[in-house]
Amino acid sequence: CELSATQTTAVFEVEDDLLENQFFIKTICLSAEAGDEMHVVAVSDGVGGSKPVPIATLRHCMPMVSFPGLELMPPVTFQLCSGKGPVFISGQHITLNPTEIPEEEEEEEEEDLKADVLTE
């Protein structure tokens, strides 16, 4: 998504379903057209009504920030708190279906349960 002076907020939402959704922020980078000022990006997610937390401060001397494993739960709201941008945000959305357990994991769980019964 893109944040700028005309669009200071962007929201990533998912459908209201029974699946578990995760959102991972990968990078936040400053556009080459951005002014030479401080650009601050804040984020909040759907866990506990969180308040926006600044996660990136960008300027031409440091135009990009990478996140190796910043996991958020949708809905995720990005806000350009300072600066005019444009600022680009890239991420990855993963949907997990808790009812789909691979057969190997099922077999391991059954073996663990049998071992627990035998030790009692």
C-alpha cells in the first residue's frame, strides 16, 4: 500500500470467516519523490484495540526499513504520522485453516497421547 499527504491512512482488512489470518510487514520504503523531511509510519492491529505505534522513521539518508518477522493480526491500520510521503509498505498475508492438520502431525499427536496414557 502507499501512504502520502492525500492518503495518510491505509487499512488491511480480511473477510469475517473462521480462518486464522496473519499479516507480516516485510519492508517500508520512501519514494524517491518524497521531500527531505522526517516520515514516521505507525501501525495498529486487531489485537486488544491497540493504539498506533511508530515502527519506521524514514528520511533520504535512511529510505528503507526491513522487518524479518513483524507479525500482526488483521485488521491492520497504517498511518503516516509525519511527513508527506509517498511511503510504500509491502507485506505478506497468510491464511491458516485450523481444521487442516497434516497426517504426520495427526500421527505424532496420537503417539503422544498413547505415551501419556502408558505413563499414567
